[in-house]
Amino acid sequence: MRTSPSYTASYRVELDESQSSIASIVDVVVDTGAEIRGLDVVDSDRGHIVLDLTCDMRDSAHRRQVREVLSSIDGVSVDSVADRTFLAHIGGKIEVAAKSPLRNRDDLSRVYTPGVARVCTAIHDAPEKAHLLTMKANTVAVVSDGTAVLGLGDIGPAAALPVMEGKAVLFKKFGGVDAWPVVLDTTDTEEIISIVKAIAPAYGGINLEDISAPRCFEIEERLRAELDIPVFHDDQHGTAIVVLSALLNALKVVGKSIGDVRIVVSGVGAAGSAIIRLLLAQGATDIVGYGRSGALSGDDIEGMHPSRAWLATHTNPRHQHGTLKEGLADADVFIGVSHGDILEGKDIASMAPGAIVFALANPTPEVDPLDAARYAAVTATGRSDYANQINNVLAFPGLFRGLLDAKVKEITTEVLRVAAVAIASVISEDELGPNYIIPGVFDDRVPRAVSRAVRQAVHDLPTIDIPVQEHMGIS
């Protein structure tokens, strides 16, 4: 396992130079596999030095190991250890900031009473003016019940809040969209639907996040039908958008067409279901989805949940049965949104020449990416420490930027599809290669392209960059 900036720690170390040296500190830390990012002298007094040592570690156990080896050196003591990731979360990661100045009584009378009453009356008389005169036009609610958070599972709403705050940061950074976490202390489907409907007047869109399947399907479907603002489940549709965009470019690299390839999908929950549906919309004809019990097939749907039965009847044209490993034989594409370490390199070797492997389980992919790369022409993961990271941040900021600017009331499959095509189009033919099939998350061309494509798909609006530039501060 590699070191990671998500496990960066700073050690405040006191050193008695009569007993040891800075070189000794560096040697023992490097021997643990830690990557030293900084070594700064804070104070020095007649042979006693205070140091701040900053390192990237593999995990929390590694962080503790570094402290132990430092403390074992003669003349060295560790005063404190600061975990940089936890420090970044102290007090939360977002805040409310006023857009209107409040310098004197005149400002107060306009921003609040009595002047605000005129604006309230205007919205009461013409409700559509809320888009112009309130935060609604640029605000999204990030809603979760904490039942399917990252790879952690059902950890509850309070523990889910840091993820939702992080999502709000990404919305603002990459799309100029104001987003606010709404974590709900209930897992009751009807109650969640009722709460979201009740808070909807304040928002221009709803982003559902980390809600377990199959409840997430009904919640999204009902809210889409009963609200007049776009409802988006990022775990489903955000993942599907970025997977399709990466696949379009990967197919160019290997010289294959989406209508001709055999695609195997491991995991038929929220993400897998949405991926399959979007691939079908793009023209894929041969997809087999695999769950814990094996291949989904239309000739065996008795007792299946309706969402899974739909997948079974619209995929697997040859009615294959059996295990995932058996299904990989001669397949052109593997897309994993399931569990880590379920495949080996030899399983990838059984695939067709020019194989494409997207092993997206986090933090541990379905197959070791280095093993997969020995046999596959193109490999992608959900991790930032390998080439071709499939990351939802490429989709949702630009998507909502376009939806909000176009005042869209509903997200269609076509909107999702054109968003995927837009992301893929950011990489030119000259740039495209096995290790570069998807733009980086900091590529500011991506939200522009996605927003533009969404606006055109919805209203056939002219191709302009002004709204995105204004919101993102890009000149």
C-alpha cells in the first residue's frame, strides 16, 4: 500500500544533538516507508533543537509506528502529532458568507427589514421570481441519510456530514454552485421523501448522496416525479457519466466501437445499474451484469427487485450464467463497482485482446491495477495514485451549473449522456493515450464543456462561456 496525502501527519520533535542527529531521525522514518514532505527547525538552543517533521504515511497504524520509532531514538522525544486531514476538518469545511454589504442603516433597511418585505411580496405575487431574487438560482441541497457512505457503509448522518461538506466544497470550487449539506436522522423512505419535498423551495436542485440501494432508487424516482427542480443521485448518475466518458475514449485507444464490444459489469447496485442504463443509451448492445449470485439474466428474474429485473431483461443477450470470472473470458470491457480483490491478473488475461479494465472499488480495486495493466490495454481506477482516475467531480459541478443556468426542472437520460460525451471531448485526439483517457479533476475545461453541453441539450442554447466564467472566476 502506498503512502497518501490523506494520511499526512506533522510531528513536533525535540532533539538533543549530544545524543543523536537529524540524520538519524530521517533514516529511521524513511526505513518505515514514510515519505518525508518537510523538516523544519522551529527552535534551537545550545544543542537542543525543536523540529516539525511532516510525512505521508500509508494509514493510521503507520502514523503510530513513526511516532514509536522516533521515540525509541536516544535524545529524541515527540511532543505532539498533528494529523493534517483531521486539522482540515476542525470547525467544518464550509461557511456562510454575505454577498451584500452591511455597512450602515441604509444597507440594513435594504437587506433586511423594512425593504426585504417588498421582495417577499414580489415573490408571493410571482413565485418564479424566487430564481432571480433569492439564493435558489444557485443553491443545491446535498442530502444523505448516511447509509452507504464511501466504503464505510451505514455509519449514520453525523458521521456522513464530513463527506457532504466536502461535496459542497467541490460544488463551489469546480462549478461555482453553492451547496449545503442536509443529513437526515431517518432511513424511512417516505419520511426522507417528505422532508426533501418540504425543504425544496429553498433550492434549485437536489443532490442525493450515499443512500443505500434499493431505497435510493425509489427516493430518486419519487422526488423526480413530485418536484419541479432537478434531482440527481450522484452515486448512480455521476458515476455513470464519468464511466461512459472514460469508456468512449478508451475505445478510441483500442480501436473498438461501443456497439460491438462485450461489456462485463461487476456490481449491480446503485452505480452499476446507472452505468448499464447509460451505456445502453449510448449504443452498447452486449452487457452482462454480475451480482453476488452471478450473472443477471432475463430467463431467471423470479423474485427479483423490479430495478434489477429491468437490468436482467435488457442485458445479457446470450443468457449467460455462472460466475464473474467465467464471464470475463473473451470480454472486451470490465467495469467494477463492487468489492476489492475479487480478481487476479490471470482473470484479466482471459479477456479479449485490447481489453479495457475499470476497477473502481475504493479504496481497494477489484483487481490490482498493476496486475491488470500487464494484460489490459487500458486500465482505470477510482484512486488518485494511479493513471486514469474515474472521479465524479468531473461530472456533477458542471452538470448542475448547466442545469441551474438553464432552469431545468428534470434530468433526462439524454442530459446525462451529453455530459459524458462532453467530458470525453475535452481530451483531443493528439492528447489521447492509454494513460490519459479522462481529464484531471483540476482541468477547468471540464465544467465549461459539461455546462455548455447540458444547456444545449435542454434548450438548444447558444454556445457561450460567460455564465461559467462568472461563477468560477475564470478569465
